[in-house]
Amino acid sequence: MADAITLGWRERLALPDLGIHSLKAKLDTGARSSALHVEELETFERDGATWLRFVVRTGRSHRVDQLCEAPAHDRRAVTDTGGLRTERWFIRTGLVLAGRSFSVDVNLTDRRHMLFPMLLGRTALYGRFVVDPALSYTQPRYPLAATDVP
């Protein structure tokens, strides 16, 4: 992990495949998987495959509802911090953090009572980043320039 970047326990990231240019996330080495707060989650069929349509709310003072669609990658059981096991949909999407772009599996869930709409788990962090809990928001406010969006 010689080329791993050190980040804080909370950072801003981008999900360009979903049209999200900046989203606050908690980096959690204790969580295996990554999770994204979504609303109005629905499934539909497209070209014989299961797709998911959902809304991601970005920002607090200037809230924007981003309508997203993505192919379903998986559906599996996830155990939360309280020990409750639930079935969740997963998508695989591009993520930009600290100047690095990579794909990540993210489960879609209700995180409305959490401080951060996204939790980035250790599977996404492993081999790429080191988390220093004494740091926060070490990266620019907008991790992805509008010209970088595919």
C-alpha cells in the first residue's frame, strides 16, 4: 500500500455514472460494503435485465433530487450495525475520490437518519486509501469537474 492516499473519516466524492458531482461520504473501515441513501426505489425490466430507478438527494441547504437509473448488479443480505439483516439491491458504479476513478459495488438503502448519504466501506477502500480518523474533508469540494463527466 505504498501508493495509498491518506484520507479523513469524512470526504466528498463523485458518482459520475449517476450524474452526482459531489456527495458527502463517511469512510468506514468497520463496514464491509458501501451504502447509498436512496428514495423512491423501484425495479423495472430493460432488455431482459433488472434495472433500478431511484432518487438521490444531494446537498442540505440547496437540496437537489437526482433521478438515477442503473442495472441491478446483485441482491443480497446485509447486516447493519445493530445486527439487523435485510435484503438489499446492489449496483456497480463509477466513483471518483482523491483524483482516482474506480468501480464500486454499492447497496441502495434508507440512510435518512444517518449524517451522511453515503458510507464507503472497506472493500472500496482496500489497497487504495488509508483512513486517518483525525482528518476530515482533505479533498476539494467538487472532486469531479463538470468537464470530466462522461
